[in-house]
Amino acid sequence: MELTKKVAYLKGLMDGLKIDDSTNEGKILKLMSEVLEEMADTIEDMAVEVDETVELVDVIDEDLGALEEDYYGLEDDDDDDECDCDFCDDDETMYECVCPNCGDKIMLGENILADGSMDCPNCGEKLEFDFDDQTEE
């Protein structure tokens, strides 16, 4: 049962008991029921606002995802390592890099790795690639 319905039921019970509101106890009970009713209405209004906010955030999240796909040119980087961006070759091997500053995942081609460094497209942190100590496996 909803909170407002429970408060209305409680007020109905109090009316049915014919509590005398001229006594101190009656005044307190009447005031308590009014406060409960106001609190229930406020909570119900807040719940509606929270639901609307959650829906709005979901829409914004979907729009942001579409913008990221358009900007970075990536369809879905969970399943494949292919990049649709302008600066990568289709036959080029792609590598995933995680920026140590912001944690953003970046897809890199061999040509970018050969340059030795780049700026993170998310936060601007300079990323340097040094493979001198690496051996081929």
C-alpha cells in the first residue's frame, strides 16, 4: 500500500474512533495525522521527481554514447579492435591503451606507437610509449 493511502487509512480510523480534539491527547493525535499526511505528500512528490530525473539521466547517457561514437568513430570497442577513425589504416593492428591519469581506454595504431607519444584525447595528459626494454614474444 502506498504511503499516502496508509496515512489516509489512519486518518479514517481516527475519524471513526471519534477522537475528541478538544482534549490534549486529541489535539496531539490530530496534529500528528496532519504532519504524517504532509510528509507522505512530500515523499510522494520527491519520488516522482527522482523517477523523472533517472529517466532524464538515461536519455542523456544514451545521447552521450551516440556523441562518443560519432566523435571517436568507434562502434563498440568491447568485441573488436577495429578503429573507424580517420588517422588509422584498416589493415593496421590496433592496441588498447589505458590513460594512467583519467582511465580512458584509447585505441592506438602502430603509426601512433611509432611516434613514441601522444596526448590523451580525454584529459590531455601526455602519454609516452617506450618499447626499448620489450622483447618480441
